[in-house]
Amino acid sequence: MTDDLIELVRQRKVIYDSKCKDYKDHFMRNAAWEEIAEILEQPVNKCKDDWAKLRNAFASALKRRRNKKNGQAAAALVPWKYEESMSFLLPYMECRSTKTNVTTTPESPPTEESPDESLPESPSTSRSQSQSSSSRRKPNKEPKLPTRFV
């Protein structure tokens, strides 16, 4: 039945081609679905639901292929059972960008780093710096100001 449904939908562009002149005509689309339901001897809603599931599974199969990684695991990717028979939909499927309701805040301006912070530390320099900095530590005293500022 699934192969028959795919073939019957393929023959009726009004169902899947949004550029078809009758695509927006609900009477034409419903008539197409009624023809399909009559041929398959199934209720119209079941045919529509089955088609929606097939279309979504096809879109997921395409997404898996698009997001596959190179290498050994990619070679093991088995095509979806109806991928070839539903390939007629490829020109009519568009990749839409996702929308979100999360607002982003503008990033804070970059802060200036001291020269020591911007350079990565190697183990040898970090040890010598920590030893020398510990020997340079002084007790916490108030800085002495020149007498002319006092």
C-alpha cells in the first residue's frame, strides 16, 4: 500500500507542488485526496496521515545524509526504504532556517588582556614564573605616595 500511495501522490502535483496553480485550491487538493482514498480503499484522513509520515521520514533521511560525517561510519549509512521512490519530492522540498523565540543580547565589548594573559603558558615557563613570583611577593602594604601628592 505504501508504494501505491507514493505513486498516486506523485501523479498529483496539486498535493506537493506549491508552485502548481491549483495548489492553494483546497477543493482541488481534497478531490485529489478523495481519488487516492477511493483507489486505495482507505479513509481520506488515513491516506493524508500516512503521506505526512512518509514525507517526514523522507525529510529525516535527507537530513541524516546531509549531516553525515566523512569516514568509515559514513559508508555504513543505509538508505531509507522509500528514499528512491520519493526522490521526486527533492525539487519541492526547501530547507528552511529555524526560528527561535530566544532573544540574544549584544555581546559585551572585548576586554583588554594583559600581555601575560594573552600568551599561553608552557609548563616550563609556568613553573619558573610561579617560583619567581612567589619570591617577589611582598606583604600587603599601602603604596607610598610622593610627598608632593600628600
